[in-house]
Amino acid sequence: SGDAYPTLGDSLLVCEDVTRYMRRLVLAANKKVQSDDVVVPDCSLDIAVSPNGTIYYSNASEIRKLVAGD
């Protein structure tokens, strides 16, 4: 949900192993990618959402919290 991060809206976040980018994907009704943006440049492993909606992401050395506006 985009409640904690209004600029992200309801979108899919993914970490790319090769580029190490966290990307924000917006899917159209036909399930095709409508929009594709880089959110942060150092996300190579995983993304998780806490019960209060905070997004955490990780790389090989640490777990980071996504700050609204990143």
C-alpha cells in the first residue's frame, strides 16, 4: 500500500541483483509494466514491509529503512 509512502503509490518494488537498483513498477490493468523508476541504487537482496507499513531493503552488508522521499 502507498499509505506510508505516498510518492510510491500502489506499486511493486523489486531489487535487481545485477544492477543493485530498487525499482518501482506500476502495472496496467493488462498486467504489463506501465511505469519503471529507480527508487534507490543499492538494493541487491530483498525488500520487506513491517506491519506498520515501513519498507526495509537489504544489500550484502546491511538492512536499510526506506525513508519517505527517497
